[in-house]
Amino acid sequence: MTSTSTPPGLARLNALPEHAALAALHEVCASTTWARRLTDARPFATDEELRTASDAAMAGLTAADLAEAMAGHPPIGRPKPGDPTSAREQRGMAGASDELRAELLELNLAYQEKFGHVFLICATGRTAEQMRDAVKERIGNAPEQEREIVRTELGKINRIRLTRLLEEEA
């Protein structure tokens, strides 16, 4: 339902053809299942309704869906070249020393070897030291525990990206 009370960015997302909505949401999260669930749940009356649907879709992702979502994220400390989203999200790495960057790379590789995927954290607003400390803490987790932490972190990232998408759409 698109009305004058629907925020402009949300009204535009609601009105997009299915293929365009899927593409826009896939830029937020690389999980096809997540993007499909949100596309199918349209129209949203409020931004919060969209975020709630995002959280519900994230909660329902399988391990394979989570792996697909994680594949869309570069390792901490190595944002995708030319990708303003990953550069913005990893801004906390900007002032990191070469020593800290090397330590993070080593920790990322150890984490990836243990869990089979990149270390994923909502990096927005975090310093390089905070990210290093988080990977050090989380590398000791059991795989099942870590998968649920990753699910939570992906949910946080998706909420931030959805907000940005709606602002860009406005």
C-alpha cells in the first residue's frame, strides 16, 4: 500500500518491478532467499516493518543461505576494491598500523580455516582494535555458536544497509 504517509524511499522500493527489487535487495544481502522473502513480503507500510521482515528472513536462513550471504562480504581489513559500501563499513581500518593489519590478516586466515568462511562482524563504528579483539574472542567459539553470532551480525549489517538503501531511494 503506497500512500502519502509511506516514506518516499520505501514507496519506491515497494513500487519496483520484482526483478529490480530483487537486484536492489541483493545489494543489501547476497542471500537470494533473504532478498526473495523481502521482495515477496512487499508492500511495507513503514521502514520498521521492512526491518522486522528483514530480521525474520534472516532468522529463517539455512546454513547454505548464510554461506551465500557471507560470500558477499570481503575479509575485515581488505574491502573490495572500488566498492564504496565495504570501504565505508570498514572505515575503522583506515588508521590501522601495518602491524595491526598483518595481525588481522593472520587472525582472519586462522578464523577462515576453522570455520570455512570469512570473519563477519558489523564493522560500522568499530575501530581496527575492536575488530581484532572480536576475532580473537570469537575464534574459540563452537561452529554452531559462531553461526548464530554471524546471523546476528548479518542482521545488523542488513538493517544499516536497508536504511541507506531507503535514503538513496528517497
